[in-house]
Amino acid sequence: MHTFQPLDYEMLEGGPLKFDDNSWMLITAADGDKANAMTASWGGVGRIWDKLCVFIFVRESRYTKELLDASDEFSINFMDDKKHHGLKNYMGKVSGRNEDKIAGARLNVGYDQGIPYLDEAMTVILARVAFKQPFEEQSFISQEIIDKYYSNGDYHTIYIAEIEKIMAR
């Protein structure tokens, strides 16, 4: 009989495309000449429908969601935390509806295959949406999750998007 050893869950995540609170990213989307980016840490990379995909979660209230829904394409930009210290909070708290956050952060938008990305990023994933579904209260099994993350009713939408290209410095 074989003996299995427990492994730390953190071993499942790793590498340059790590999605967690310590490896934050900026999701960038555009509609015409309007581009915006928002801080995020929830997401992942995996396979579905015989395609390599990324999945992200965006709250209903976010301005970036409006742009994302209008274009169905986005980039995930992994930033150098040492170089862009403070950017995480600014991009997560200031609304792009009220000001041009990208200009305010002294970042530059580039386009590849029509998809906006941040030129200052260390690693960029360009993606096109294949599936999106809003979270609904009745779909949650755990009331604890609703109480902790959605007490104000601002639910996420999950986006599953095919990876078009990955770029790294």
C-alpha cells in the first residue's frame, strides 16, 4: 500500500502568472478610445473547451466592466510591485468614470490585435471573452460567502476568455 503525504495548497499555484493578493494584476479593457484598468487578484489560467483560457472576476459596479462588456476583450497586466508601489491601491479605489486613471498613474496603453494592454507591465495576457456569467445569490451554497464578500449586493461576473497571446519583458 502506498502512503500519500499532504502537500501545501500553495504548490498548485506558482510561476509568473500567479493569481493571489501578493501577485496583483491590472485588468485593462477599452471601448473605442476609452480605456480603463482596475486592480484584481482573483483569477486563474486553465483549460476548457480544448483551449487555454484565463478566468477573471469583475464586480458589477466597476467601470472596467462596462468597457469589457462592450468589447469582449481585455488584458491582464502583471506589474512590478517594487517599481509600481502604491499603484495597486490607486487603481483599485479611484473610478475611471471620474478621471483618466491610466494617465493619472503615468501609464501608457498599447494595443496588440486590437486588445489594450499597459506598456509598463512585466507580463501581459491578451484575451477574448468566450463566456461570462453574473453571480446570483441563489447560486451560492454558503451564506458565509455572501455575508463576507457580497453584503452590499455588488456581485461579480465571471469571465472565461481564450488566451490570444502572452507577452513578457
